[in-house]
Amino acid sequence: MARAYIGLGANLGDRAATLTRAIDLLGDRSEIDVVAVSSFRETDPVGYLDQPPFLNAAVAVDTSLAPSALLATMLEVERELGRVREGPRYGPRTVDLDLLLLDDVVLDEPGLELPHPRLHERAFALEPLAELDPDLVVPGHGPVRQLLLSLQSSA
């Protein structure tokens, strides 16, 4: 079993209900065991600003799935919850699931990069990770706590 961290976000519809349902759908898979869920936090949009605020969270899961199979499962959950990949990049969405980390795996394949390529730049993803595991390290970038401090001091 590998420990993976998945970031969740939503800014359309009943955001909290959608994130809760996404967590439930992940946990319903026999190959995924949800072991911890961060609190939900409202955040401002990044990249494309003309949209409602997001609700973000993260989950820690233990999984027997390979990285690509876990990502495929996450995309399936997004589709089940009405995610449509149209419109502007970083635009509004019913739900967004991002594979942030998988143990200490570093991977760069078409469609899948681990750790998530912009994780170290995004407080909205780092804050829930720090809540789940304050000692967590982002391979190639350092401890989550230090990354957050760096972002806060540059803001």
C-alpha cells in the first residue's frame, strides 16, 4: 500500500456536499482507503480570477493502485460528479481532484507528474497537507511547512 495525498476543490453548486461526495466515492473503491481528511477552507481563485471562490481540502489515502490507475479513478469520480473539462484553464468547476503526492515518487509521464508540478507554489494545496501531516515533504522542494512559510513571507 502506498500513501497518496489528493487535493480537492470546487466552486460551483453545493461545494461542501460535492467535496464530501468525492471523498465518499474515493473511499468506496476497494483499492483506496481514506485515512484522513483535512478541514474545508474557502480560497480565492488562482489564474482565472473572474469566478466564485473555491472550497479546498485534501485527503490522505492508502492505495494499492499504481499512480496512473489512481489518477484514472480520480478522473472517474470527477465525471460521476458532473465535471466537464470545457471553458478556460483554471476556470469554474463542479469538482477538481489533483494527485498531489504518492509516497516519495517522482514521476513525469504524459498526463501525470508527481509531485504535482505546482504544488510547492500553492498555499491552497499546501495548507490542508500541513494539517494532515505537518512533517510531510514534497520531493525536490522540501517540507510542506517550510514551503508555506516561504509563500507567506513572499506575499
